[in-house]
Amino acid sequence: MIDIHCHILPGIDDGPETIDVALQMAQSAIADGITHVIATPHASDDFCFDPRRVRALRDELQALIGPGLELGIGCDFRLNAENLEALKSDPQRFTLCQRNYLLVEFNEFAIPPSAGQTLHELQLAGLQPIITHPERNAILRGQPERLARWVKLGCAAQVTASVLTGSFGPAARQFAQRWIGQGLVHFVASDAHNLRGRPLRLRPAYDAVRERFGEEVARALFLENPRAAWEGRPLPYVPEVADEATRPRRKRFLFF
């Protein structure tokens, strides 16, 4: 399996604090059957993204891990004005394995109406946006037709592995399952941050997807699409979006 979204580098964001913990995360990934991990530290208002430091930390950790796990680098790109301006001059500093796929994280409290246009402009610039963990975003759960519209326009979406095993509660799990069934999901990734609460594991989620949606879908979300993103190729698995996914949710009114 290949993990395209992981906070494994030490001392750079809210991931592991030490190289020893990062090494233990890598060892757990190997035991889980993961062969490739893209280290994607935050690029946000809270965490400054320095590609040179990221590369140096990756090289240090890779030397300790050895050949059992291959590390790439990218970032968890917060869609804000400062990042978008920096992206114009050097997009590959932010992309997965310095190719064309870009993890895009939305604010949990406000998504501007212009977000769709911004995503479209990223595509016109030759980038492939991957919307990260929409099932954990209350705004997108309340307005799922926005996600469906973006996917129909060519964006991809990634859900969190531990969501599918219940770690983020029943609502997030239900939305993740529903969106996989509606053809809105292209990747499952760990979004790992540590050893216990946010571990670097994919196998339990793989088994959950295989049981509910079949082996073909599981391989697509955990291996085939992630490998394409790693290599900068078009996704082999792009399911058709179900019609009901694009319809606005009905508002419920309570009468007293």
C-alpha cells in the first residue's frame, strides 16, 4: 500500500516531536504492509513550510529506515492567499513527489464561495488538486454537493483511513462510506501524526473497504491511485459520480 498523506517528519509541525518516534512510525508502516509514504507536513498559517528543511529531514529519516520503506515529500497545503501566491512562482515545492498532485486542505470554519474557482485555476495551471479529509469538515458534510461539484470538474478527494474504522466518530465514518459509494473518493490515506491517536496504519481501513465495496475498489484507493499520484500519472480509477451526490441536502425544519 502507498500512503500519500502523512505527518511523519519530526519537529516540523504537529507530527512526531523526535526522530525516534518518526522511526517507530515508519517501522509500524512496514509491519502494516505499506511500501511508500509521502511525508506531507502542514503548509498553513500555523506552520511554516520550508522545502529545504523538509528534504533534509526526509533524507535523515530515510537513511535510518533503510530500503524497507520509501519516503517521498509534499505538503498538506492550506488553501489561503499566502500559499496561493507562493504556489504561482514554484508549484513543485508543494506538490507530491514534486510532480503535479497537490493535497488541498480547507479551513474547517469557513470555505469561501470562490473556492471552486480557485480549484479550477489550480487545474488550469497544470495541477491536480486532491481535497483532503472532506469527511472531517463540517462545512462539506453540511454541503456535500460542493464536494461533488468539484469532483465532477476534475478534482480528486482523499478520506482518512482511521475514519473508516470509527476513530473520528460515526458521522465522519458514514460520510466517508457514502462518498466512496457515490464515486467521490479517489484515495484513502493515514494522515498519521503519532504512534497511538493518529497511527501510520492502512490495513484495517483497507479490510473495511474491501468488505463493503470489494477488492477492486480497495486496491484502487490504497494502491493504484496512490501509485499514480506518486509517479505523476493520470489516475487509473476515476469512478462516475452518482447523480444523488450533486443534489443539495434537504434542510430539516423543527416546529414547536
